[in-house]
Amino acid sequence: MPGLRLNLRGRTAANAAFATGYALVFHGAPQWLSARGLRVGLASAGVAAAGYGVALSVPALRAKLIEFADQEPEVSPIEWAAVHIPIGTAYSEELIFRGTLEPLLANTFGPRTGPMLGALTFGLWHIHPARTAGDSVPGTVALTTLGGLAFSWLRRRGGSTTAPFLHHWALNAGGVLAPRLARRFGPVGPAQ
């Protein structure tokens, strides 16, 4: 995909199209319309949002968030958080990894090994983005592999891909919006 040199909107469309095609070819079963998945997903997304709320309320953490506020996307932060993260990232990755690949791996390698292999694959999927951002590749792979294990647990707990999708969206959208809010409030809080 990097060779296509698409802008963010093009990458979002390409990611969603690829993920949908992948799921169709490999008989993905995301079970998006799951009440239990929605409940688990909203609860876990609430935990992520609360974590950002705590970080914004602690001056030292708010100061750290401000350091990330200058990473501007090609589009407005609202469009990025409301369109590109849910469709181009959370939908695409959750459909590929938790909705399609993980069940295939679980059927092939067993219910314990399959999710671990899926999480590791998810971690490796993030090598190119880490290089592009100048982030630590081993650190990114380790962190996203752990994230993949958490998303896998949410999928099993919620019985659908809806739960990890909502948590994934909340984490990434918070990562876009929280630094901008931190910058607005400043390291010691809004003026009284």
C-alpha cells in the first residue's frame, strides 16, 4: 500500500476495501450486530476514555500529551477521529485480524495458540507505520502485540468483533484528540 502513495482519504478507502475483500474471501465472521459485543465494547471504550480523562487531569501527564499535539494529520483532527480511525484503522484491522485471521488461526492451531499468533501478526503489521513515524520498531511490535491480545480477549468476551472495534476506535481517537485538548488546557490547566 505505501507504494500507491495515496493520501489519507485514499488509504482509508483502500484499507476498508481490502479488509472487506479479505473477509469475504476467507469467510470472516465478525458478527458486528451483537448486543453483547456492543455492551462489552462500550464498557471497554469507556475505560479508554476515562484513562485519557485521567491523563488530562494530571498536569505532568497533560504536559506529556502536549508533546504529541504537533503531529498534524492531512485532515482535521475531527475528520481523522470520526472517519479515518473508525473506517481506515479500527474497522479494517479488526475485520482482518479479529474477525477473519484469528478464527482461521484458532481452527488451525487451537483456541489458545491461534489468538497469540493473531496478536503477533497484528504486532508485525505495525512495523512499517513505526518506521514511517520514526518510532521504535521493537517497542511498537511489542506494544501492538499486547494490544492484539487485549483486542482478542475483548472479541471472545463480547462474542463479536464489535467490542475490540469500539475499544480500538476509542484508543486511537483519544490519541488524536487528547493531545489537542492538553494543549488547549496547558500543562497546569485552564486559566481561572
